[in-house]
Amino acid sequence: MAAFASGCVSLGNTDAVNKANELAISCRTDEALALAAQTANGQTLAGGIAELQRVVFLRDAGRIAEADRALQARNQRVNADAAARAETEESVRESLTELRTEREERTDSAVCK
């Protein structure tokens, strides 16, 4: 089924998105990145989320230049205008904050050591 056929959006592999997030919370960054990369696919909702998850995970790991390149490539691929880029950036920042908050609640440390 096409992702947007008949006005419907294909969800894709939401379990993988959730698992990647759990891996990132557990400081298993390389595994989280690999799963997000596997799941990333702009044709499904989960794939689009995974694409942005990758940016969040890279920033969380301090790999800022790599995160910036990934976000720029995504924005170019979707032809994001300035407003969409700003909205996406805010979403990435919020997701990073949520990731670190969840990690701190579970492990008493917001960052990986």
C-alpha cells in the first residue's frame, strides 16, 4: 500500500521507533542509531519519526556536526521552508529534552557516561 493512498498514512514500524528510543535511553546509542536508520523511511509515519530520532540521538551523543548534516539532508529531501525547518528544530530540541528527562528519571543521570 502506498503511504498516502486514499488519504491514509501508513504507520510503518512503530515498534522499532519505540525500541530505538529505549536503546537511546539506555545509552546504547550505536544500536539506537542503527535501528533508527533501518526504520527511517519518509513514506511512513514511523519512518519520518525515525529520521528525526536519528538527529536527536546524534545530538544526545554530542555528534553535532553529523546531526546537523542529517537534519539538513532531511529538510532538503522534504523541501522544508523556513517555518517548517524552525518547527522541526523545535521538535528535535523537545525530543532531546524528553529523552534526557526520561533517562534521568530511570538512571539519575540525564547524559550517558
